[in-house]
Amino acid sequence: MIHTNWEQATTIKEIKCVHADAKKFIVNNVLTPGKRYEVKNETDEFYFIIDNTNRIGGFKKDYFTE
């Protein structure tokens, strides 16, 4: 259960949110365009970051830029 320790894990890198316009899900209340977020884990399709709720969230990479 590696995901239980992600909040305390070291930061891999920082990324910047470029938009919060999702077609299927509501992300504009947990992501702020222009804000930088700490990446705790990464897959081919998702970043796992500490979002505006101060919890880990998985978001598609197209919301961000490095």
C-alpha cells in the first residue's frame, strides 16, 4: 500500500497548473491555474500531487506543464 505514504514522500518535482477545465470531472475546486504543485508520484498518464485540499490527488498530465 505505497499510496498511504505519498503525502510524506519526498517531492519528485514541481509542476504548474495551466487550466482546470475538465470535460468529465470537477477539478476547478481543487486546482488553481497558475499555481505550482509538488509531485509526489507520477505514472505515464497521471501526476499525483498535493492539491488545494492538502491531500493527495491524481490528475491527468494535460492540466499541467513542467
